[in-house]
Amino acid sequence: MSKLSAHTTLKRLRNRYRLVIMNDDTFEEVVKFRLSRLSVYIVMSTIFLLMVGLTVALLILTPLKFYIPGYGKTENKTELQLLKIRTDSLQQALEYKKQYMESLKKVLGGDNVIKKDTVMLKVPKTDISND
């Protein structure tokens, strides 16, 4: 197996090839291209760079950037945290008021049944001796 030198590699990149697209029924040439590996590489690289550039521009210059996790202003994060704290405290206050209203309805309606603890406690006796 022979080693490829830089000269042969460059020569292979510059070899010309023909790409012909033909009509299968009439054998008429529809499109004909003369290509080399180097030109195909350059075209594909250019298309790739354009696509990456357009994608980055789309994300940076439009509101789509706010859908990227971790992106945003610190003011927005602090506002979100404050809103979350307020929401939690309002939810807790609402729960307390709901419990209060239920207890008040029970008392006013006469449904207030006091449950007594009937479990016997075992208290150890202690000896108190006077010396």
C-alpha cells in the first residue's frame, strides 16, 4: 500500500468529474455539471456555514432566544422568584381562610363535636421521701 503524498492528494481534489442527469425515457440530458472534489467540498462547506450563521442569527435576533434554557436577564429571574414567593404565600393564606370558614360553619351549625383523648397515660410514681 503506497502512502498518499500532498501532491497526489491535491491532484485528486482537482480531478474533474461529470455529473449528468438524464431523462430515463428519452435519454435526453436534462442537467450536466462538471465538478471536482474540491468544488463540492467548497460548496458544501459554504452551505453549512450559511445554515449555521442563519440559525445563530435567528436565535439571537428574534424572541426565540428566550426559549433557550438559562438565557434571560437577572431582573426577570428575581421577578419570577418574587412572584413565586407571593403565589405560595397567597395559596397558604387561602388555605388558612378556608379552614377558618369550615370551623366557623361547624360552630354556628352546632356540628361541633369535641373529640376527647381517651388513651390512658401511664405515669410512673415517684417516691418523695423526707430525710
